[in-house]
Amino acid sequence: MTNPILDQLNNHRSIRQFTDVALTETEIETLVNAAQHAPTSTFSQQYSIISITDPATLQALATITGHAWLKSSGHYFVMVADQYRNLQITESANRDTTLLHSTDKFLASVFDTAIATENIVIAAESVGLGSTIMGSILNHAGQVINLLSLPELTFPLLGIAVGHPAYQPDLKPRMPQTMMHFADTYQLPADFKAQLADYDDELTAYYQQRDSNTKQENFSHHLVRELSRDLNVRADLAALVKQQGFKLD
């Protein structure tokens, strides 16, 4: 089964090298419009999008994320989980706002934000742009909250660098569906270790043969290395979420 949309989805690549062409206002509005038409929990539209245009703010985000290349993208969005707007509406109606502080509503705003983020990525790719979703804004989420003057019941979740690709990386192999798609219950395949070894070999070959940044790497090593990072990085996330007014209980 194939069609242009499936072809686009199945050929997704994260782009980290961009030309110096900035996105036009029409392109930005088009991407935001695509985000707005993503499904949201109970149609509560529990997210906001901040376009970063100030060079000093971009530099600060580059420092926070550790990725200076975001400054050379055509545009940078920060995606924000947002119950503050709905708080204003609820308070104006003189209704109880307790639920907006709940774990349920925090998670709903996270889901809404993530789905809207993916819509931006898909929309960008459909018109020849490229992007990278950046969870690294969470490295110092408190700094991002202050930098963007985020009010209570909001939380920065993701950045998106979008622009005209200057380089198209090779397509990275995904794990076999038998390792992540199950029927009725969670059930890793009986030969999981053998399948993982095969996938590790496939990724090793990919990293050694790709056009740039070749390295000795596989999925198992990558995962273990990812979990070996400094435990103090992002250790304050739960406290910051609570500081923003979500109870998480």
C-alpha cells in the first residue's frame, strides 16, 4: 500500500543543516494552521506556539539546548503545553478551576502539544521544508520558562527548527515491527534478542556507510549511552511542572 502521504511519512529525516533562507510569513502561518487542525483532547486545544524571532532569545535557546545550528534554521517554534488560556476562560465563567491543575489535564496538554508538533513537521515536509523536533529545551526548562515569560499552567515541551534543507541525510532504519507492534497484550517476540542483534547489525552498517558523520554505533549501545548521561540533567522537571501549577497527584 502506498500513496504520497505514506511515502512522505516513511521517508522522514531530521534536518539539522539549513540554507540561509528564512521562512516567509505565509509559510509560518501555513504551518501554524496545520498545527491548529490536529486533533486535541476534548477539543480543548491545550497548547500554544511561540515563534522565536529575537536573535538574543535564539542564542539563549542555542545555549540551553547545546545546538547552535538552530540559529541558522529558517524559523524556530517553541511548543507549550497550555492550560493558562483555559484558566482565564473558566475564571471568567466563575467556575471551579481545580481540574485544570490536575495530572489528567497536564497530560492532555502534553498530548495536544505533541500531536500539533507532528502536524507542523508533516506540513513542513509536504512543501519541501525540513525540521528537527528538539526535546533539548528541557535541559534547562526553568530558564526557558523565564526566557519566554511563561505564566502558570503552561510548560515548554518541544522546540522545532524548520527551514530549507541544505543537506538530506540518509534514511535511518527503524526496528522491525515485531519488536514494537503486538496483538492484544504486550509480548516481546520469543526471539527478541536475535531480532535485536540483527537490528544492531543493520544500524551499525547504516552508521558506517552513511554520507556524513560515520561512526561505530548500534541501537543497543545508543540506548545504554543515552541512559548513562548525567542524572542531574532534567532532574528538576517534576518540581518545575508543579511550580507551574500542575499538581501531578
